[in-house]
Amino acid sequence: MKDACKAIYKWVQTLIQSFISLLSVLLFSSRSAAHGIKELSQKEKRSRCIILGTGPSMQDTMEKHLEQLKSEDTLVVNMFCNSPYFFDLKPKYYVLVDPRFFYENANFPRIVRKRKELLDALPKVDWPMTLFLPSILAKSSYAKKLQAMSSLKICFYNLTPVDGFLKLNHYLFRKNLGMPTAQNVTCGSLFIMTNLGYKEIYMVGAEHDWLDHFYINDNNQLIMGDKHFYGDEKIVADKTLSTWLGQLMLVFRCYERLAEYANYMGVKIYNSTPNSHIDSFERKPLYQ
């Protein structure tokens, strides 16, 4: 009897999640953004791409394999434009997930600084590159500035979180109307590349070892080490430890759901990052 009650409770919980997901898609997802991803996926056949994160191991990867990477379909994220390799590599894709990059009234000094660095770098791009932005930013003045740049193609995507029944999830994912809750830009990048039709996706520079680089100071502030191959930062987070750990749980749960979706789509995702904390994908060196 207890097991039956648990099963009913779980089913009702999943039903509610499905209803909320459908309502969120109806209210917040852009049909034109969904069509844009589909249209891009149909333009050419693709087989393999490489997602370049900004973790410390990227320095070694770039020093050893830069020439090989130039001939690959590569995707970069966040502040990769600060890297000395950005203009030499000429990546095919650039993905941003955090809408705060383009909030009109952003007053976080760190975000404002990063936005300026990004908007200073992207106008210098002189090769065809697709920049993926959340559809919520479609009408922002910053997105409009970027759209005016001849070398950049802007493709919006729906960041709407979807959960609930598995078949419904996969249907909405395939239609580009929503995705697993993306707390991290690598999650969003994996989802986009899966829907673009790549059959093999490699991740490098994705250590995700934040648990090795944090502490609580005497003022009960959460201090996080934000380590990148182009430089390190120490961040005083405006959140409690429980909130932060909950967000980390969502990141790694998102990877589990993406692995499940990739398997459904016939896509292989490989983690090629040394000492990565991501445990959802098969480990495989980028180059043998």
C-alpha cells in the first residue's frame, strides 16, 4: 500500500511539473527562436563539434592542439573572447546563457565589466560566426547592436526550463521550445549542438570543480574561486551555501538529463576534460 501511494504521489508530481512546463512554454517560449534553430540545423550536414570551455585545462589543450582545432567546428562560451587564442581560432559558434550580460539596468560591477569586454571584442570578429543568445534578449538594445555587425549571425534560443513526463520533455526539446534547467553555459551549449544535428560532441575545459575552490569567511560570506585558463577571480557570492549547493545540484542534474536526451537523439557526448567533476558522459581524449 505504501509503495502504491508513493507511485501515485510521484505520478501526480510529474503531472504537475508537465503542466507547469507546458504553461511556461506557452507564456515564455518564442516560436521564431525555435524555428531559427531548426532552420540552422537544416543548412548543412554535421558530424562532430568541440565545445571549448574556459577551465584551466584549456591552456594545455590550446597549446597542444590549436592547429587541429582550427579545422574543427568549435564552440566557445562566456568570456572566451578574453583569450589570446580567440581571434586565431576563429570559432564557428559562441554561446551565452546568462541574460544578465544584457540587462539594461545591470548594476553588478563584475557583470558590467564583462559585458563591456564582450561588446568591445565581438565587433572585431571578421569571420562568419553564430552567436546564440536567450530569446528573452531579442528586444534588448545590446542584442540589436550585435545584430548590426555584418560578421555575426545572431540565433536566439529558448531557455525555458522543461520538466515532467519524459516523452513530453523530449518532444518539447526536439521542437526547441524548452530545455533542461540550464544553470550553466556548457549545459546550454550541449543542448544547442545536439539539436543542430551533430552526432559527436566533445567537451574540453569543463572541470566544474567548484567544490574544490570555495570557503566561508568569518562574515559568513561564500567565497568562490573562479578559475579560467585566461585568469582567475575570487568572487564574494551574494547567496547562502545551501542556495549555491542547490544550484550546483541543478547543473549536474542537467547533465544527466542531457545525456538521456542525447542517447534518445542518437548523439554521443564525450567529456575530454582531465579531472572533470562531470560524471554523466563517457570519457574520451579529444585527440588520441
